[in-house]
Amino acid sequence: MPDYSVNFVEQAKQFTSELDAIAYAKVMKSATLFYRYGGNLGYPHSKKIHVNLFELRIPGHPAVRLFYTVKQQTVIIFYGFYKKTNKLPRKELQMALKLLASLG
């Protein structure tokens, strides 16, 4: 399997830096899975949301979700939020799609 790199866009860096220590450690552990398995982690770690849009699923109370995309062999983590309901909030999905479009 080819080597992948992981890039946190500024918003995602800011979001993860504000997490508590346990949630931050879970995010970093999950992000390291990309180095080993590439951009397609699959459930329960990841879920495809839209064309070229995936969510990295971090369990906890509340759960953390990080949106990412894969370009060539780079995983770009670009947006994070706390998931407090069972459904993906429409506002968060719209923001992720807008940011994904701006990535080019």
C-alpha cells in the first residue's frame, strides 16, 4: 500500500487544539491509522458522507467528527465539530461541503 501523509488545515488544527486531552489523544490515534491503511479506513473509524467527503469518527461524550478528503496520497483533515445528535447536522454538512469546494 502506498504511503499516505496527513495534513490538518488551520480550522481543524484550531478545533483539535481545543479538545480535552483524552479526545485529542483519540484524534491523533485515529489520524495515525491513515499512515497504515490509507484514506479508506472504513467503518467504525470513518464514514463516506458525499463524493470525496468522509468523516473521521471519534467516540466520546460528546462525539467528535472531523471531515476529510483524500487527494492523491494525502489525507486532508479540514473541519471538525462536536456531534451531539444521532443525525449529521445539516449546518455542519453544508459547511463541510463549502470548505471542500474551496480546497479545489
